[in-house]
Amino acid sequence: MPRSVGWIVIIAGVCAVLVGLLILSGALSWFGRLPGDIRIEGERTRILFPITSMLLVSIVLSLIAYLVRCFL
């Protein structure tokens, strides 16, 4: 296995830890509450379709993948 794959796994792990810390600190409390996110709440059920939030995540991940491909 090439060494670059190892670095990618390490960077992915560090990013996962950072996202976990952001979730624990409450910095991502906006997720699912953006305009365009659909929330349906009943008496005993809650349904969430975070369409806008997922589009934002998709754009960010696509940009990161593009940058990784350019520099590797």
C-alpha cells in the first residue's frame, strides 16, 4: 500500500475527531435548521429532511475531494 493512502486515512481520522468535537460543543446546532430543511413534527413523531444542510455538506466534501485530487 502506498504511503499516501496512510496519510489520507490519518487525515480522515483527524477530521472525524474534529467534527465529533464540534458536535459535542454544540457548534453544529444549525444543522437541520437552515431555510429549505423540512421538519415535520407530530405528537409522537418527528421527521427531518435536511435538504439544504445536506447540499451544503455535499458542496464542501466535493470541494475537499477536488483539492485533494489537485495536490496528490
